[in-house]
Amino acid sequence: MEQTATKEEVKKGAVKSSGKNTGMAIAGLIIFFVPLLTDAKDDPFVKFYVKQGLVLFICWLISGFLVYIPVLGGILSQLASLGLVVILIIGIIAASNGEQKPLPVIGQYADRFKF
């Protein structure tokens, strides 16, 4: 019997996994496409964190382009990268605990990806 979560439960962080694919969920946060190459791609818990990892990757790309802004670009890029590392650590902790929690600030945009 599979438990499906509503969007409200996911936003509150009330959904917990049985812990079977936490390693792949963490891998999905760090390198988002790795779980898509395995059988774990069918697990909703892993898919959730793959989408979160994709949003995190896009934000990292954007923070890399901040360097090209004259005067304050380097500082902004470093601050954004530091913030993304903190967000990544929060996501890894949530995934390792088996919680299906969106990443702070950027996690809400992961619902837009359909795969």
C-alpha cells in the first residue's frame, strides 16, 4: 500500500519515507541526474529530491553568472554560493531523515518540472 502525499503535507514537511532510497535522494540533491540513470527514478521520494536538486543546480548556474556584474558581482556570487551550500546541507539532512521537505527559498519552484 503506497502513501501519496498532498501538496500541503509536503510543504509542511509532514511526509516521511520508509527510508529505502535516502541514498539516492541525497545523490539527487548533489548531482540531480544520477538517480535518473538507475531504477530509483520510479520512486516518488527520489523524484522529489531530483527535482529539488535540479532547481539547486539552476540556482548555482545563475550564481556563477553573477561574477560578471561589475563592482559587486564577485561578492554577490560568493554570498549566493554560500547560501546555496547551506540550502544543500538542509536538504541533505531532510533527505537522510526520510522527510520530503522542499528546500528553503528555492524548493517551491521544483513542482514546475514534470518527469
